[in-house]
Amino acid sequence: MDHEVLGSIVLLVIVSLLSAVQNDFFAQKVEHESKNYSGKSLQRAGNSAFERVFTASQNCRDAYPTFLVVLWCAGLLCSQAPAAFAGLMYLFVRQKYFAGYLGERTQSTPGYIFGKRIIVFLLLMSVAGILNYYLVLMFGSDFEMHIKTITSAISPLLLIP
């Protein structure tokens, strides 16, 4: 693979791999709770601790494809560094959501809302990249540097709860 191409996607690859490891961690927690409850195999009914772990894991798994799509689209079409930063923030928030779900269910709400905000940011970065592509194609106007500057300036604002 061309070194320049690899350099433009390496941060996205790292975040994607960390996300896959996190998904495996969540699956291990579900398996552990299931075995503690039943002793032998995965069963879903009954134990409230197992139900919470299973539901938290399932909720994270349901949002995973959306996260990967907007992460890669934002990184490839707009700017890799802010997209990777937002992706790492999303992984942190998803961990917070998972841990909050294991306690009181209301403890997971801040993580959920914060995660939605990060997904919207990545989606807006993707849309900006698509619009810039068509502006270049139709009018010859390239706003890539402006978009990269704006997204780089806005991405630290994701740290504000």
C-alpha cells in the first residue's frame, strides 16, 4: 500500500481497532455474567445483573455500525485528525455508558447523550466533506482547508459535557 495513502488512514484504523477490542470486552462481560448466573451456557432470562450487562452490550453493538460509517466518512472526506479525536471520545463515552448502565440505569443517560452529540459531529463532518467534493466538481471551489480548520477548532469542544 502507498505510504501516503496509509498515512491518511492510520488514525482511523487505530480507532476502529480499539473499538473492536472494546466490543470484545463488552462481549466478555456478557459471557462472564451469564456463566456466573447459570454456570454453563449463555442464558438471557432471570438475573438482573446479567440483564443489565446484556442490554448495555446490545445497545453498544447496535450503535457500532453507525459509528464506524460516520467515523470513516468524516475521516476520509473531511479531516482525519478531528475525526479520530471524535472517535476516541466516542469510545470513552461508550465505556462510560456501559459502566453507567451496570449501576443505575439513569447513570447511563449522560454517556448516551454525549455519544449522540459525537455521532452528529462526525455526521456533519461527513456532509461537509461531501459538499466540498461537489463544490470542487461543479464550480472548482475548494474549501477543504477552511473545513479542516473549522473541524480542528470545533473538535476540542466535544470535551465539554
